[in-house]
Amino acid sequence: MKVTEITNLEFGKMVQAASQKLNQNADFINSLNVFPVPDGDTGTNMSLSLQSGAKYERDADTTAVGALAVALAKGLLMGARGNSGVILSQIFRGFSKKLADKQTLTAQDLADGFAAGAETAYKAVMKPTEGTILTVVREGAQAGLNVAKDSDDILAVMDAVYQAAKAALATTPDLLPVLKQVGVVDSGGQGLTFVLEAFDDSLNGRVSETADYQPDDAEMDEMIDATHHQSVQGKLDPNSIKYGYCTEIMVRIGRGKQVDHKFDYDTFYDYLAKLGDSLLVVNDDEIVKVHVHTEHPGKVIAWGQEFGDLAKVKVDNMRMQQETIMEHDEEKAPEAAPVAPETEEAPETAIIAIAAGDGLATLFKSLGVTHVVNGGQTMNPSTQDIVDAIHASKAKRAIVLPNNKNIFLAAEQAAQVADIPTVIVHAKTVSQGMTAMLGYSPDASLEDNQTSMEDNLTTVKSGQVTHAIRDTQLDGFEIKEGNYMGIVDGTIKVTDADLLTTAVDMVKAMLDDDSEIVTIIYGADTTAEVAADLQQRVSDLDDDLETEVHEGDQPVYPFLISVE
């Protein structure tokens, strides 16, 4: 078989197949995280990013493949989560720019598109590192160009791109020693290889071996959390929520007394897309699961019944949830804490921090942050989430504190597309973000504040305590699944079966002769009593140390500890 043209129909199938492939393999990609911590989310980030791109492509009112590629790139840009999602968006940004005026694609067009995508991705990263997704896309693109010189067969080009990318992925441990040490390939590169494999399978008419994959409830819940965590908590007024009912249904396809339609994904999806936003539709031959934010949950339920009977129905009033969250925040806020007032008057400068946990949000606001986007170590916010927060502030300018290096690229993309001047203060941790706020001056210019705040980042040491999700050897440690790890500025310093022992030993590794203040922020899975015990043990290390304890409510990390 030979194919010499990709039309809108083929291109749409390629994109949808790739989105499904990433969805099917998100957990596996997540498991390739170098650190054995429970927040490895490359697969989830790439899957949700491409889901956004696929929706834009599917909704685009055009038959021109170039225009569809532009829509795909736009959706990826706005839905991009984590650095892996952003780099994926940049690959298709370059791809779409090269092919924007094409009605259909030839073999040479396809090869040129991937080459442009590789070039754009490399330019998007300040210090490109080989042994990553960049290596995979570059090697795949070059192979496509080589074949296109002598062949007009699209299948031959796509197969060459995929096979070369797959081979390049296998070399990533040789290019990045830490990958070889842990025994994994690059997770972002693996995600891209799945995308290219899906493209290849789609063009060749092959059915994926995992076509009948159905996410379990836990995985669907994770996808839902990542999709709509920003829909409520980032808004100040519950009445500003456009679609107030978080609606979930699970339908047994073809069963029941009210079945009126044979299930077709596009028909099913397109109707629901008109009823709200934050839509997720996942199905196999027997079940379809739906999550959507809507004003008409009854219509969602009735639509599902036209295709089968209801195995699950769940409707939450998000406006009521937001009211409860706001009341909870007010109850928890200390009387003396100078929390920034939530007034209708827009600030001159919005300071937007990324943080997961009500306690962390309160702490950031007490330091002068005006808006908090829910997310961080898990559930990285998308470019769109950050842009929405910037625009919702109604400020004249904005400063964004990512507080996680995996959010840097999404924040930078948000700054580029925002309607107001926006700068990023590159805080890698919550502790750095809080210290950066000490350098902020309302009277200074945007650029001067950025410089002053970033100058403060090096004055604090950041420690995180979490548990290992698998056995591994890393940074000279034999780490056992379930044991705790103390990570200081990105490097594992201690590991132990006991939480407090790990935390104390980590603090010891952070202290030096100039250390004066130790701040302990305890998470959602830790109690105030345990935190007080840790505070006493830290105080016993040095009588001259000043110690503080705050409730952070953050997930995954029982303790976030800073030393200044």
C-alpha cells in the first residue's frame, strides 16, 4: 500500500489516535519519573495537553490540513501542562507554522513539518539537553527528511520518523547518566514516541493492541482533577463560575430501555461540548465515561440514556463548593495574619502564585500574593489556567511565581499570550516563592521587581520530605519502596523508614554556620502534633535557631522545610 496525500480525514484520525494512545499509556509514562516520588506526572501532563489540542482540532471548521494543524497547535499551547506538555506544544507549533497554508499534505510536507517542529522545540528551551524528548524529535525528523528525498510515500516517511524516534528513545540512558542509573528511558521522549507510533498506526490502518483500554475509576478521577481543579478555587466569587454543575455519568453502551442511538464518539462528544466546558469523554466498546461542567446536568444525563443505561451519576454544585472553601479559608486564617483583602478593586500589579493546599494559599496571600492558582507538585496547571488567572485579576501588569521548575515553560507561554505585561520569577519551590516575596515593592517597576525577587531565590535552602513509590538506587542511596526521602534543592540527601528521622536528618544536611531560621510547613497527611514534635527536635539541634511551623495542607509532601 502507498499513500501520497493526507487529507483532513486522515489528519483528524491521526490526532485522535495519538490522544487516545497517550491516555492509554499515561500511567506507564508517569512510572518513568527518575525520582521515585508519587508526583511523577509526565504522562498525565502530555495526555491532558494533547487532549486539549485534539479538541481544538476536532472543533475547527475547516477541511484544510494546515488550518487543522494550526488549531491543534493552539489547543496544545493553551492546554499545555508541565515542561513535557509545553515542549510537545512547541513541536506542533513549528509543525503547524511550516504547513499552515496546506490544503493536504504530501510526504515532503510531513517530513518538513516534523523538521520545523524539532527546530522550534530546541529554540523553546534555553539550555537544550540531549537524551530527552528533544533528541527523540530531532532524530525522528531527520529520518523523515532522508526518506522524503527519494520517496513520495507518506507511509514510508511516517514509518521512518517513528522507527528513528523509537531508536533514539532507546539511546536516552546513554546520553543522560541519571536515566541509566535508574534504569529508565526519558519519560517525555517516551510520550512523543507513543504519539508518533499512533500516527504511524493510523496512517497504516493498524488497530492498536490496546484499543479496548478503559481507564479505571482512580485514573479517571486523576484526569478529572487535573482538568477542573482551576475551575472553582481560583475564582473569588462563586457567582462568577460560568458552568456551575460538575456532572459525571457512566453509560453502559447499547443497554437499557431508552436507547435511541448507536454510539458514535463524535456525535456523542459534540452534543456535550455545546453544554459546557472541562469535558472529558473516554470509552471502550461497552462503557463511556463523561465528565463535564454544565448548567444543564439533566440534559447530560438524558443524552447519556439515549445511548445506554446509567451505571453512575454524580452531580456537584461547584458554586456551593466554592462558598464552603471560602468559609473554610476564613475560619482557618489566623486573626493577626495580614492576608491580602479580596476586594473588587483590581490591583495595579497582580502577583500570581502556583500552590496546592489551602494553607499554602493563605501563607502566600499573607506575604502579598493577590491570586493563587491551585496546583504545583501534582496537577501542574495549564497555560490556559495561568492566563485565566492573569486576565481575571484585571490588573495592569502581573508577576507569576511558578514555585516548581516543571511549571516554568507553561508560565512563560502564559506570559507571552497574556493581554497585560507579565514576568516570571523563577521560583523552583514553595520556599523560594515565599522568600521571593520579600523582594517585592509595590512602587518598583515590573522589571525591577523581577530582578529583586529573583535575587532573593538563592538566599533560602528548600527541603521536601516524601515517600518512595518504588525501590531504586539514586544519588548514592539504596531507596526502598515506602521509605521516606529528604530532598534538598533537587538532590536526595537522606532516606529512612521513619518520617521524623528523615526530616531531622534532612535539616541537619541543610544547616550551616549562617543558618538562622527554619520554617516547617506540614502537609495534608501530617498533623500539627507531629509538626510540633519535629519543631522541638530541630530546636534541640541548635539553641540559636529560630523555628516556625505553618499548616500548608499540601499533598504528597508531609513536610516542606526551608532554612535561611
